[in-house]
Amino acid sequence: MTITDEDCLAETLEFNESFAAAAAARPARAGMPDAALLAALRRNRLGGDTPPVTLPQGRDRVVAGGVGVRVFVPDQVDSVYLHVHGGGWAFGSASGQDERLWRLAERARLAVVSVDYRLAPEHPFPAGPDDCEAAARWLVDEAAAEFGTQRLLIGGESAGAHLSVVTLLRLRDRHGVTGAFQAAHLSFGPYDLSMTPSQRLFGERQLLSNTASIRGSYELFTPALEAEQRRDPEVSPLFADLTGLPPARMVVGTEDPLLDDSLFLAQRWRAAGAPVRLDVVAGAMHGFTLFPLTITERELRREEDFLLAAGTRRELAAGR
């Protein structure tokens, strides 16, 4: 494990304080999001109040028997990155991060395929995982013909990181597919939906996510399950057999209620035999890459460097 960006700690904590103060000043909402709030969250960019920017480089397609994807193809393609967006399984979209995904495609020489999976509460578990599994199987079968390479990578942020791991496990357990995806990039994901200690202890601090909002997301995504049932490995990959999974980079902030999830998963991933690089960003809250911070630009470059190395077969650093 590496603690990063300690030189930016004062700036990061100052931003956290201002963010929390602004969040506390907004009218309190009890319980799970209502239809109007969900509609606004789905319309606007993650972490903001304005619609996302749409770039002409993004191309919408329907693949794998009806799953929507948004595809970005730069001039040079070394590998294909299956991207899974975040948003608590209930909002976000494949078209919500065009600027970031196009930058990633160009700098890391990736064809980026972002999955527009079905969202809760209209489509609770297992609809989202089903769509991600279908998109991954389509790439396993068609990437060479579509993009000129069979080298596949996978990753996402928050709920997208969770779905990325679930997808790798489904490929292995349901289809006997291991080794097709060469690396995973997992940003601040929830891997124990029965709630790790850091989730339970975070409390009411309003740093994009907190104990109550996390619990509400789980209730939207898995409404038929009690907490103990959410420990099923098909729901919570922290409890799964992790053998046969690819090298991974995991990143999380010290002020993220999901801190334990990455700490615990990294240890189990490594114990199962795959290299892991775990970067813990000093002072960073959940979803920090959504905001204009010094640590954001640094993290985006680390992500690009990892995926470029994975996509061009350079040796991946395992970390300590």
C-alpha cells in the first residue's frame, strides 16, 4: 500500500470542509431518493448540477443482444478498456463522462467501451451485472474484429468498480473465461454490501457519500436482500474466491467511507495470487476525481499510466 499526495493534504482537506458545509446547507432529504431527485441525478453530471458535455468522438451502439455501450476509438489502439460508470447503481450513464473517457482513450491508446447498464430501482440486482457480463462476453468474442486487438482491460469507479469485479467473477464462474482481461482498474469501489467497518463508522459527514447514503444505495440495488444475504459472493465480491483474476490497481481516499473495502479486497486479491497496486490518497473523499483538485489531475495521470502499461504489455508494478 502506498499513501499518495500527502503534500496536497491541506488543499484537499480544505476542499472537503467547503464541500461538507455546502452539502449541509442544502435541504435535508430523508430516506431513499425520490423520482424527482433520481431524474436530476441522471440528467446531470456526477457530482455536479449541470448536464455532462457530449463529444462527437463518442459513438452509441447496441451490442450483446440489447446492451447499450458508448465507444471511443482514438487513432492508435493497443487494447480495449471496458469501462463501467459509477452512480450507486441508480444514476450515471455511459454518456456522462465523455471528456474524461476521450482523454483516457487518447493518452492510454485505448478503445474505450463504456457500458450503459440498467439502473435501479427500476432494474435492481441482477440487471446491472447481467448487462456488464453481456458486454464483457461480447468483447471477448468480438474485440479482435471490432478493434484489431484481443487485449482487454476492465475498470470503473464506485459502483462501476464493484460491477467490474463481479463481471470478472461471472466470466470465470459461468463461462470458464480467465485471462481474457489482462488488468483491472478499480477506483473507490464498494465490495462488501453488508457494510465494512469504515462504511458503518463514517457517520453523517456529507462528503458526497456517507453511512446513510451508502445504506440507501444498497437498498435500491438489492431491495429483496437483508444485510446478511448481501454477503453472498455474487453480490459482495469481497467474499468471493478471487483466484484467477488479473493484476489490478485499486485507489481510494483516506476520507472515503469505502476505505476498508479497497484495503480488504487488495489483501484478498494478492493472497489469491494476482499482483495488486493499492494507492490510498491522503485526505481524499469518495468520488474525488469528479472535482477540480490537484489530486484529481495526479490520479487521472496514474490511471492513464497504469492502463497504458497494461495495454502495451509492459510489466505492471505489484506494489507493496
